[in-house]
Amino acid sequence: GGLSTSVHDTSGRDMSLIDNTGHVIGLNRAAGSMYEPSMNQVALLMFDLVGFTKLSQAIGPHKLVMMLDELYDMFDKMVERRGAYKVETIGDAFLVCCGAPDPRPAADAAVRVTKCALDMMQRLRTFKAPGGRALQARVGIHVGPVLSGVIGTQMPRYQLFGPQVDYVMEVESTSLPNRVHASAELLDVVRDVPDITIDERLPDGTGFVSRNRAARLYTPW
């Protein structure tokens, strides 16, 4: 997952981006023109470690980078197996989408992202940081219309834009440790999927986000 290189820059300024699985992301950057963006219904996943600052202080930078490399390498394989796409990592945050750059029906993309989130949380239960420390994380998942495209000519990047991207970050930030928090839009799609268990919100308001009603999803024990 993640973009790794620009392939060529000919006299016609045609460019491609390829991720580490060989997937072609962007084409046709003609001289003086911009990459044509697209708007699709996209399922989004935001993963964020809990207590990352304390952990980084406790184990030091070298061990921290090695730990993240090992953890996110496992997550990359899970993302690929579910037919999703890792957009980027920023520190300990991990953003995944499905439905872009390869379009998929929104319902299929939502199920794939949900199952990917559950895979990640299940694996996190047995993963140990240096010193045998257990890790905790919050995950938010959402589905909605997202603008996507390749930005820049020097180290170009495939990026997602729009309020839906901001919203999945809010869904993640209002999750609980080791929970997958779903927006109402995504919940409506996956509610009847047999192998996804839904744990409705508690009446104390846990799980509320500012824009929509939401519920938490979790991997059954």
C-alpha cells in the first residue's frame, strides 16, 4: 500500500504512479494540464493508536519506527487481501479507502472496509510493542462521496478530499479504545451482513459524533 514512485516523465509529461503492488494509479498529466479528478462513493477507514506519545517516549525513536514498520506491514497485507487501498500513514495514523482508485459499489466497499477494520483490531490484540506492552487503538469507518486525484509533479501523491475525509477522522476520534466506530451511513449498509456483529451505543451517549447518529462495531470474542 501507499504510493512509491513516479514511473516516467516524457516530453509529453505523461506520468503514472505505482504502488508497491504494481497498481497503476494515475495517467495523462499532459503538459500544462492537471490530472483529471474523480468523485466516487468511497468507504473510509481511519486507524489511530491510543497513547502514542507516551509509548514513543517509553521505547525511544528507533524501536518505535521498527514497531510501526512491523505493525503496518501486517496491515498492508490485510488491506490488500480485502481489496482496499492504503492512502497514507501519518505518524501512527493509518488511512484506508475502498471504492477508489478502483471504483466499487458502495455497499461492497463498505463491507470490505468494515472487515478490514475488524481484521486489524483482531490482530492488534496479540501484537506486542517492545517490552511486551499491549497496544490499543481507535478506528473509525464511514462511506460517502469523496473527490480523489493525483496531486503534484514532484513526488506526486494520490489523495482524497472532501468533508467525508474529515468526518471519518471525527468518527475515529470519538471511538473507544479497541473499538471500531461506524458512522450511521456505513452502519445502514452493513447492518444485515451475517458475519458483522453490531454493538449499539450505550444510552450515556458513548459513541456520539456531532453530525450523525453512530454505532460501534466490534469483533466478537
